[in-house]
Amino acid sequence: MNPAETPIALGADHAGVALKDSLRAALEAAGHPVLDFGAHSGESCDYADFAHPVAEALTTGQARFGVLVCGSGIGMAITANRHPAVRAVVVHNTTEARLTRAHNDANIACFGARTIGVEVVLDALSTFLATPYEGGRHDRRIAKMTPPALSGARPQEV
């Protein structure tokens, strides 16, 4: 995990607090600045309350990458992807972490605290942060992710 000047934004619901805290410690030990948007306890809470601030930190430039943790990672990814310029993905291993960065320029990694172990997450996150976006042929595909109505482009005629 190579440190960068721009912080990494973290968020978790009650199911993901312990894993988020482990990730925060590893990121800080590696020299990464971290923005921790909570949760900070195991008391029941809603994942959207943490996904939105992490996504906003990316869209405003406060953070370069985000990490979200809930029970499965799915709710966090769905919520974060409601924000423009966010490409949040659920990651289960280093292969997915590498491909989603290289091919999709993903900027938020979501993990399921109930589906994956901390060592696998640490390896996947390290790979996610270290993998550059390849660009090239992938630029065209990423451009098509935004619906024409939101991008200002006109739909192609059939």
C-alpha cells in the first residue's frame, strides 16, 4: 500500500466496524492519511449513513479512494454508486481488486465483514490501491456507464 497525499475515506455500519478499524490501522501504519466517517460502535445503524459521506468525499476531491464495509458489502456499493463519478465495487479477492481498478477505474472498494476474512481483505485492499487504471480501450466502456440523459449525450439511433 503506497501512501498518497490524498486521504482514503472509510465508512462502515455496525456489522463492519471491527473490519473497518483493522483496515484503518493497516492504512495508517502504511502511511496513508485516512478520513473515518464511522460507525464507531457495534450499535445498530444504517449503511447509507456512512456510504454517502464516503462517496461525497470522493466527488468533492477530499479523498482519492474509499473503503466501505457492511455485512455483505452490497448495500454500501449500491448506495455509493448513486453518486456521480463513483464506481463502487464489492471485492472478494485480489483478482477482483486488480481487475476492477485496471479495467473499471473503480474508486471505492466495498467489503462484506460477514463474507470475507480480514487477511483476504487486507491483501485485496493493498492490490486495489496499488493497481493503476489501464485506460485505453477501457475509457470507451467507462464513458458508457453514465446514462445518456445524465451525460448530455443523445442516445444512438437503432
